[in-house]
Amino acid sequence: MKTIHFQKSIDAPADIIWQILWDPETYPKWTAPFGEGSHAVSDWKEGSSIAFLGPDGGGMQSIIDRMEPNHLMRFRHLGVLKEGKPQEDEESREWTGAMEKYQLSEDNGNTMLDVAMDTTEQMSDFFSNKFPEALEVVKQLAEERSGL
């Protein structure tokens, strides 16, 4: 595993960006660069399970490890899902314990979104290419919603 980092400055308050990131209506919009039809299934409470899924039921099973509304969301990945079912193969074991963190720091209505993600070597290029696209969508949606 290696950790990759991304930053995006957004001219919107942290609470709006938080809504864009985790609202069931907007989550599929900003995650579309990773795969059309991406969605998450969870009650969005700290300690709860969350499934990050594509339209085919493939994705990642995780736990909401830490949540501080409008400031921090951290996921601990448990393993790979295929057709909605947990896998017990080498790929799944590689992801076990990987972390993904979203942190918001607001200053006078401008917010810095910092993302850190543990990833396998095989997926590093994919996420390094797609995360900037996804965060640009977050920025567009948040700035549009905040009226900028």
C-alpha cells in the first residue's frame, strides 16, 4: 500500500462541500469519474458499515472510522465486493485496513479539501488520474450551490 494525496481549494463554506461529498443525490455526480453509476450505501454514522458500489455491485466494503461533520470523514476499508458480496481473495486482503480520509479546513468562506487515500500499486495510477477530475466536480457543484 501507498498513500496518495490530493488538495482542492473551493470557494464555498465547509458545510456545503460536506453536503456535496456525502449527500446521496450529489455523491454519484462527483464519483462518476471513477465509474458511472457509483453510489454508497450506509446510514452515514461513525462506526457504521458503508459499501462503495458501482452499478454491477462491485466495489469496496468499509467502516466509517471517524466522522466530524463539516470537517473530517475517514473510512477504513475491509475488502472488495463483487456483485455485492465480500470476497476472500488476495485482492480483498490487500485492501484490508487501508484508510481514506477527507478533511475540510475553512477560512473566510474558502475551504481547502484534503484527501489522503491508501491504495495498491495496481490502482495508484487510476486514482491519481481520476481523483483530480472528481474533486473538480465537487468544486463546481459546491461553488454553484453557494452562489459563486
